[in-house]
Amino acid sequence: MVFKRLLGSLGVGGPTVDTVLDPGAPRPGAALTGQVHLKGGDADFDIEHITLELVARVEAEHEEGESEGVVAFERFTVGGGFRLAAGSVHSVPFSVTLPWETPVTELHGQGLGIVLGVRTELAVAGARDKGDLDQLNVGPLPVQEAILEAFGGLGFGFRSADLEYGRIGGTGQQLPFYQEIELTPAPQYAHQVNEIEVTFLAGPGGMEVVLEADKRGGFFSSGHDAVHRFTVSHDGVGHQDWNAVVDDWVRRLVEHRASYGAHAGHGHGGHHVHDGHHHDGHRSGPGMGTVVAAGAAGLAVGVVGGMVAAEVVDEIGDFFEGDEDEGDEDED
């Protein structure tokens, strides 16, 4: 969906910008391609630069509770240095590389409830305006898909996915937030954990997988988190028995709890250093999250009521455009 806006800083008669992304869902670390279409206004304008900004809808947990906001996590200058004649039409093709840690928004073509966008900034004669916003869809890397399929094959189910502001200590995390994919436990682990949270931190040389198990609290104790980190390669994905690998990971989480008890689980591996908080399995996920049931082929996708895709489009428009309007008022 494309959101068009007149270049507000120039008022009526200014140029307009419309960014169109090429179809498909690029993977993290791959090229995002498309074109920026400009239409001249009532007079000639000097286009100083055209910048694309990747933005995400992110949750932040703090002492007062939880809040949401927009985080910009990458910027690319894709054009500029030319004059746009009055009434003329000009297109600027672009190809930029997505960060390796770009969150995954869909699996098998179905949305996970993650909201990403590409915001276009046009600088004209010293004035700037974020004149266009487009929804960004990102598919999983082969190793990410293989791991999620393995969880599904073992009987885990999709609960929700969200983006958390903060950093995971002891990892090579680059972005100011990370993605959590929350899974319901497989039957064989249901008596030991409430859920498994999966975080992928990909890079050009491989990927860190952070697994967090929300442990059930006993009658006299509250639940704590057990955390483990694993490193996998991008190569040879099809030659791995991922069901066995993932099952071993989960077993190690459970054994860690059994061996060390509640005190060892919290903070293992330096997880969740922001604000010193830890999860107690209390979140039910974002309201627009999809429900994905485990199936024979892995994480089989089922969208509740068929409303998720439309809701995501509405959310990204309303939420991001609201953020832009606030920014414009601040500048005035």
C-alpha cells in the first residue's frame, strides 16, 4: 500500500513523491529494489537528495509498563543533485541491501504481525519532508525457515511475534531492537515450559540463535527464564537434520533448568540487559499477531478471521503517518 503526501514544507504546488517497491519479500542481507517516482510541482525545484529510511514498530518495556514507538534502523541515499522541472515526471531506480538483522515479517507468505516500513525523505532547496511510506515485507533466510520448520515438526506452535527495544548482552547484535518469535510448547515439553521465544541475530558469516524458555513457577516460587545461545551457518542448510538439532537445543534448555534450578536460569548468557528486566511469560503477544498451528510440514499458517493482513496495512498507515505528522509539527 502506498501513502502519498504533498510535500508539506513547500505547500500547495510542490513536487510529490511516490516510492514503489518491487514485488516480493526480500530476505535479510539481500537487495531491496524499487523506484522513487517524482512529479514536478508548479515551479522548478532542485532535488538535493532522496533518502530511504527503514522503520519498525517496536515495543519497549519499562518500569511504567509497555509502550510502542517507531524506530528507524537504516538510511540510504538513493538519488539527488538534479533539477525537477515544473510538471515533469522523473523516476529514480534503487537497489539497497537490507541489514542482516532485519526482522522477518512473514512465513510461507503469511504475516507474523511485524510492522516494517520504507519511508522516503525528499530534500528540496534546503527543506525536507518524509513524503511517502510503504509497507515492507521480509521473508526468512533459509536457515531461519529451516529452524522454524523444525520447531513445527517437533510439535511447537506459533503464538505471536514482536519487536523488543533493547539489546541482548553477550551477542553480536547490531540493531537497537530484536525480534522475538513466541512458540507454544510441544506436548513433550508442555509440563516444563510455558513457551519458547526464538530470536535470530543474523550476519554475513552465520547466525546466532537465542532461545529463551519461560519456566513454570512452582507453588513457592515464581517463574524465571532459561536462556541459551547457539551459532549456525548459512551453508549446508539442506544437509542438516534440523529436527534433531532443534530438539537438542530445547532439551539443553530444559536440562539447564533441572540441573541449576531457578537461580541459574535468570540472566544466563547475558540476556535482556536493557532496564534489567526479565520475562515471566505474562505476555499474550500483539493484538494483530497471527495464530500459526504446528502441522506436519512445520509451522502451518492460519490467519484468524482473515483479518491480519488488512490490519497490518491499516496499522502501518495509521501508526507511521501519525508519527510523521508529529514530526512535522515539531519542525514548525
